[in-house]
Amino acid sequence: MPLGADSEVGRLRTVMLHRPGPELGRLTPRNNDQLLFDGIPWLGRAQDEHDAFAQALRDHDVEVLYLTDLLTQTLAIEAARDEIIASTLKGLFVGPSIQSLIGAKLADADPSQLAETLMAGLRNDEIRLDGSVAHHLMQPEDFLINPLPNLLFTRDSSVWLRDRVAVTSLAMPARVRETQLTGLIYRHHERFVGTPVVHGPHLEHLEGGDVLELSPGVIAVGIGERTTPAGLERFAQQVLADGLAHTVLAVPIAQERATMHLDTIVTMVDVDTVVIYPTMSDTLRSVPLTWDPSTGPGGKVVIGAETSFFDGAAAAMGIDTLHQIDTGLDPVTAEREQWDDGNNTLAINARLAVAYERNEQTNARLEDHGIEVVTISGDQLGSGRGGPRCMSCPIDRD
Ligand SMILES: NC(=O)NCCC[C@H](N)C(=O)O
């Protein structure tokens, strides 16, 4: 059976997660802002929380694939190794002597050591290089290869669209290298060989957390701190021209950390129902983009009339109403729970979703509306500002 996903709530069959590892141990009070974490997570506890998340999915018959395993298996393939070593070296600006030393170190590493270095990075005090000016003058803790602690959020670096996968173009410098790894896995790993890859890294910015597959053929894309209007344009053109969607809804969101992706504000919990940050539900707008095959060389994007997000989504989905679960929360509780990813749920199936246990009020309202909530602890995982949806890349959904 081919892999793929074209909705947010079809029965989840296979998902890619990343169990946090040594890359999280690279965070310090001096680099955590730049590395996009709001604190210094306790690695062991974060791993325990993540293991419980993975187990909750397995308990519902979801196959969990780990990015580390996929990457290590991929790095056993000669062509993949050569490719990633070349692209990693190309992105380093560490001076010629260190560059060639790192090249030799990466080439000597076995697949699992290489995977670890690519994910956890390399510090200046982890090499020895007599006579190198840069090595001598850099601080011991300076990174020669930056660590990737945000690999935890597998949602953002790739998105499955039907039987294809979009490798995204991440906006923040701390995350750019992530797509070298996901792209490599999709191009070389035997599980994915032959899967067409759309979009691609190093283009206008587009992040998976902004992409919501509202129903087969309807994709909402948030435009804000991460995904740019240009990233949306390129993506919309491609998915509309290729018939992967009949409507792309452009959804402007505030360019703030609290709302860095569309999925920090709204996620789907049923085929016609979302949970949404109440403070924004009245003001969220959308612009429908469709495809006119008769214009231009091969067709062209048609920009429709702006409406409320809910009206635009319902019209595109062909339903009377896209329901919102009214969490009925007072603005302060709503703001607190939105910050802690209360609206960032992962649907295992329609009306069955994983959520952080700490968002008690939001979860209670979901239960009141008949949504079964599987709670997980996210005390440590949440310090990177991402919830169950951010931490999962669905690879196969019914
Ligand atoms: N889809 C998401 O909202 N992902 C969360 C990403 C959190 C990460 N620390 C970041 O700032 O990119």
C-alpha cells in the first residue's frame, strides 16, 4: 500500500517522531534563545515524556518510525553518506583547516556516529587541530556544526500530501539544516524510495506547522513568522497545478512567537470541527486560491475573495459549517493554555486526539464536546514550544 496523508483526522497509521537525544544536551542559557527553546530541558525526563507519547500512539495501533533510525539506516547507503557530507561541509564557515578535518571525521564515522554528529553538532573542544588559527581562537564551546534540538518537531521539516512528500524550507537559521536530513531520508531510505518530493529546501520559506490539510483537496496555509507569502505562492502553485489540492486557503497570522505556526492556534479534531484559540477565532481570515488551467502556459493561480477563516474553510470543504469547539475560556486562561500548546492536538482518528495534560481547561472542553483526549505529560518537551501535532509527522493516514 502506498504511504500518504490527505487530511488531519483520517485514522493515523504511521508517524515519524524524533526521540530527543544529545542535541538537547547542547542547550545552555546562552544559546537557548537562538536555538528556539524557552528553557533548558531535562533530557532524561524529556525522553521519558516522549517515550510515553510514542507508547500512547502505539497503544492505538499507530506505527512509530524514529527519525534517528531512519537516518542511521539511510547513512549506511554510500550515495546518501557522500551527499550529506558534501552538503554539511558546504554549509560550514569554519575556515579551511577545520573544514577539511571535519570532512575526514565525518567520512570516518560509522552510520550511527555520523547520524549523532549531524543531529547533535560538533563543538570546538571535540576536535584537536594543532596549528589551526580558527580552532585556537574560538571558544571551546563554540559550535563548528550547529546542533538541531528542534528536530523534535518533525511536523515542520516535511509534510505528506497524498502520496507525495513536501520537504519544506525552514525560516529560522537554527533549523535550516533539518531538511537536509529529512530530504536525505526520503530520497534514499528504502521505505520511501520512489516517493515524489515536492517543494524542497532552500526556497521561499514554508514550514509544516503552517500546513493544515482541512479535508482531501483543501489545504490551509498560515502566513506569519515562518511561512512567507512567497513561500505560500510557490507551494500553492505546485499543489494546485499537480492536482494535490483544489483550494489552498491563505491564512494570515500574527508574526509572534506565541503564534509561530497556524497549528499553534488551530488544529482539527473531527472531519468538520477544530479546536481554536478563542481570542483569534473571530478575527482569523482566509483568502482562497484555486487553479485556472485555461490561462497562461500551463494554468494560473486565481485569487478569490477574502472571508472569515471559518466561512472560507467551510465553502472550500463543501460543508455548511466548520465547527469550532468553544473552549469558553476566559482570556487569561486561554492565553496561558495556548502558550502551552493547548490548541496543538494530534488527531489519531476523528474525535480522538493526543494533548498535553497540563491544559486542563481546554481538554475538559474537548471532552465535553465528545472528543476523546489521550493526555501526555509535556513539562520538558514543551520548553521548545511545541505540542503533540508539532512533534509528529504523519506519513500514512486513512
Ligand atoms: N509546528 C510547530 O508549532 N512547531 C513547534 C516548533 C518549535 C520550535 N522551537 C521553533 O521555534 O521552531
